[in-house]
Amino acid sequence: MTLQADALVDRRRLKRRLTLWRALAVVLAVGLVAAFVLRLETVATAVGYGSQVARVTVDGIIRDDREQQELLEKIAKAKHVKAVILRINSPGGTTSGGESLYEAIKEVSEKKPVVAVFGTVATSAAYMAALASDHIVARANTITGSVGVIFQWAEVTKLMNTLGIKVEAVRSGPLKANPSPFEPIDEAGRSLSEEMVSEAQTWFLDLVAEQRSIEPEDVPGLKEGRVFSGRQAHKLKLVDQIGGEDAARDWLAKERKIDRDLPVVDWDKTDDGRLGLLGGAAKMLARSLGLSPLALDSVAKSLATIRSVQLDGLVSLWHPRHRR
């Protein structure tokens, strides 16, 4: 009996020990899984795939840029992107370029909140694109507005006469290639150009009226294409708020419940961080060395900007050097 009792006690002790070790193993496993998940989120954030607010920069001359449109399409579909800050510093560009950018931003705003933040200048096609956002923030001294359309060309007949150059042309009709830089404009060509510009201007003004809930006639100089300071634009309801990116984050937190602590991640069409694991690893390495990941593509950006400025077709652009 004594041996049986001792065996029973030993068996119970062993069972209690096994139960304790099993419980510790479960706790350890849960802890490891939690740490792994947390680590995954940390790594994801470091390489630009964690929950975030995306920052997209629009600067320089606006064209019909397919790469930029594809970038915005990716942002619209990215579930980890909770909101978008659109930083704009541009005098505008082609009217069709502004229209295509507007449509791409509108597609994003239908799925997640978008705030436009104006820099030094945001005029013409740049302001057109910003109309697609849910909220517009401008600096007090931002130059904005210039709601208008230009169709211009060089008329070089006097120079050609001086050089003794004559251009001959066989046309399918009197309005083909009219106006032309090689001959003075006639009444039919001018009337056609004015009609086209007027139609595009009406479309632009209707867009402002629809998106800003204002009557263009109530804004002095708007139909005439004038520019406004940020303060003036705010008073006239062309923008919603005076401030910068902090104001944009505050609005997102208050009005759209976007966590103020979410990291802001730059998205760029030349950013290798979204082109695979290698790009993501390079981006994380840059952060670990204390460098901005944007430094990785600074050379590519610089090369991309070294190109001639050529604007064809209808133009929505403001800049003192471009005014006639």
C-alpha cells in the first residue's frame, strides 16, 4: 500500500509540473506571436506598408502624367493608406493635365479623405487639381486662383520675311492648322480659338462652383483669371483653412477620425520603396543609417526635372514670366 500511495503522489506531482510547463509554454507562444506581429507592423511601417497617411507632392509644370495617375490609383487601392495629404506647389500647366490629375485625385477622395496643402503657389491647373480634395489648406501668403485658360502661339511671319523664308501649305480646309505661326491670324482662326478657350473656361468655372459651392460671379476677379493671396482666397471660400500640414493633420483627426499619430509616408512615382522587397529593404536601411529614404531617389528626381518645358494645346498656367 505504501508503494502504491507514493507512486500516486509522484504521479500527481508530475501532472502538476506538466500542467505548469504547458501553461508557461502557451504564455510564451502567445508572447512570441504578439512580438512577431508587432515586429511585422514595425517593419511594415519602416518600409512604407504599415497603416499610414500618404503624402503626394505635386510641383512644377503639370502635364498629363500617366505615371502620377497610376501612383494615385495605387494609393486609392492601398488598404493601409488611411488618408492622403496632397502637397501642391505649382503654377499650373496644361488644361488637360489638370483635368486628368483632378480625376485621379477624385478617385482617391471617393475611397479615403484627401487634404490639399498649398505651398508658395497653387494656381490654374494646380488649383483645378486641388478642387478634387475634401479640404484645402493654404498659407496666408500662398498665391492661388488664376482660374483661366490660354491658347497661345508664336507668330513669326516678320522674322521669316527678314530671313527670306516662305512656308507653303496645302490644306484640307480653311480651318486646318489655323491659327498658324507662319501666317497672320485671320478672323475665322481667331473666332475658333476664342470659342475653344471660352468653352474650356466655362467648364473650369463650373467646376469651381460645384466643388466649392460658390457662385463665380460673387468672387471679384475670378472670371477674369486674377490671382489671390491665401488670406483673400480663404475669405472668398476658395480655400478652407489657413495653415500647413499640421492643420491638415488636425482636420483629418477631428473631421475624419484619422489617428494623429499615424506616420506620414511620402509616395512618389520614382520611390523604390513600393517596387518590391529590395526597394523596401533599401528604404529601411536608409532609415537605420539616419538618412531620409527620399535621398535614395534624389538623383532620379534631379534627372527627371532636367528636361525642356513644352506646353501644347490649351494651357492653365500662371507665372509672371509666362504672362504676355
